[in-house]
Amino acid sequence: MPSAPPAPDSSAPSPDPASERRPHMEHSSSSSAPAAAEKDLSAPKPQRHARLVTEIVQLPPDPDSDDSDDERNPAVDPSPNDGDGAPDDDFLATYPDSTEELHLQHLRLENTSLPPLRLPRFTQLQRLCLRQNELSSPLPAECLKLGALEDLDLYDNRLGPRVVDDELQGVPKVTSLDLSFNNIRHVPNLPSLSAVDTLYLVQNKITRIEEGALDWCAAKMRSIELGGNRIRVMENIEMLTNLEELWLGKNKIRRLECLDTFSKLKILSIQSNRITKMEGLEGLVNLEELYLSHNGLKKIEGLEKNTKLRTLDVGNNEIEEVEGVSHLADLEEFWASGNKIQNLRSVEKQLAGLKKLETVYLEGNPCQTNDRAQYRRKVMLALPQVKQIDATFVRT
């Protein structure tokens, strides 16, 4: 299938960055994060599911429970069973202590649901998915003593306004932490989780990155996603010198700044903000993907040092001509749909010499809308190396 430029970023957006790359985010992705609507507590109780490694397991419902009675929820009922030592609501009782991966998704689990599950007995557990439940802050730390855990997914719960170190100090080896789609108002400060290299904070209520808030992960952080928040200023992130991916789509940022120390950065996504000028990119000498669609840009500029760029997205801005990209010899994807480019003269001048260029998006510009019949043919003649024009492959 032809590749298409991502929709506006933010865990729900552009390829919700978070989504597209997250293994368990069979997600979205760029796509489709769950709506942040309140859960319907009057709906029938979901059946319990868990997954061990890659096998999907459906556990039978408690035969004594009445599914029509919301007052008795088998996921949190502490009553004992017939005497085998495990309570009825420990629906993981049959799972071996050597289990390495558990998916406990969309089960209406609350904080009081966790103790009966006896999670600390899974001493070899590497991945725990608790997304789409009703867990709230503070989390019961005694239930999350999992010394081997590497991936903790708490996406779409009721955490916040703060998540503090005491709640998660029992998982010191976690490298990937997903706290997206919660009610978090402050970037968590989690010194016990110094191994974290990937942090998802998409679609929360964060208004600023406070000073020192990210010092705990400065040495290891490789990717951080803060899309879909309320951030206005890029600040207090300069200590993340090993960062390779920075996702800030769908915030309220007006200026590109605080990027000088990111010489290792490969992906920068700041779609759907309020940026009017391309600036402050000189230090991003290893940048490969730059997403700036849905802003207020009037000119393509400031890319003199970004010679490793492979993807440039400046769609849905106020750009009138293509400029400042003819030196990007590694450019493969150029997305500039929905701008004000009047004709193809600047397109040909800037892009014809880029031998690696395979895809261009120019639809929605006057050069396309004013000449629909000849547009594709003219682009093919101007850029013979291109294999895809907008969403359609070029026939050879």
C-alpha cells in the first residue's frame, strides 16, 4: 500500500507516534488511541482475559457470580474459594510463577483488585499490561514488587494528578513505561526507575515540564512522548542528551527551542502546535525525520545542518514555495500537502536533484487544485525519480 503522511500527532494522531511503534499498541498508531471518554460502569462486566507470552487465554467466569448484579464484581470479590488457598478473584491462580508476560486489559481492575492477584509471585515477569482499567493514584506499591519487569503498561487508567516514586519503586528494571491517557498533571519524577529509556505520557493534562522533573532519566532516556498535553514551552529537557525520539504533537508550543544538546536525535515530531518559524535545528545533525505539519509555518528554512533528513513533513501550513531543501541528498519523503504552493517551478528546482526522493505529497496546494487534469503528469515530468505522488504509486 502507498505510504501516507501521518495525521496530526499526539497519541491519537500523526501516527500517534506512540501507537505505531508500541508493540502492544496494536495500537493505534499513529492510530487510534482509545477515546478519553468516561467508562460506562453500567455495561455488562467484561470476561476476564489474560495472555501468557503470546498465547491468548480466556478464563471462565466465576460460576457463583451474577453478571447482572453490579454490586458483586468478581474481579474484586475477596471471598475465598473451596480451599485450594487461592481466592475466587485470583483469576491468575492457574498461571505458573515462571510466567513472563501478562495482559490484563479492560477488566475494570481497581487498586483493590490487585492484592488478590498476587502479582509479586511472578518473579520472572518481564511485561505487564494493565491498560484500560480503573487504577488510580497512589498505586499499591506492595502489589507491584516485580524485580524482573522490563515493560509496564498503565495506559488509559485514572492515574494522577501525580505519579510518585514510592508507587513504582518495586519495578527498578523497567525500561519502557506507558502512562498515557490518564489524568497526570506533572511529569513524574521516578528516581527508582533509572533504567527507563522509553516514556509515554501521551494525552494527559501536563502544562509544563518542571525544572528537574526529568533529571532521573537523563542518562538513559531514548524516546519520550508528550503529545496531546497542554505544554506551551519547550523547556527543561536539555539534559536528555541521549534522546533519539522526541514527540510533542498536539500541544500549544509557539517556538522551537532547547534543542541544542540533542545531537543524537533522529525523530522530532511537533505537529499540531503553534509554531511559525523553523529555527533552532542546527544541533540536530543526526535528525532523520522531522514532522511539522499543522502549524503556522510560512517558509521552509533552517535545515542547513540537517543533512541526514529522510522524511520532512511540512503539510498544512502557510508555505508558498519549496525552498531550503535542495541540499538534503538523503531525503526520501517530502510531505507538503495543504499549503499555498502556486506552481511546480520551486518544486522542480529544489527536488529534482534529490536522487533518493521516492514520495511527494502536494495535494491541496493551488498547483494541484487549479490544474487537476495535468497535475500528476507535470509532477512526473518535473520529478522523474519519484515513485509515489500523493497516495498513488507512479506507473512505470
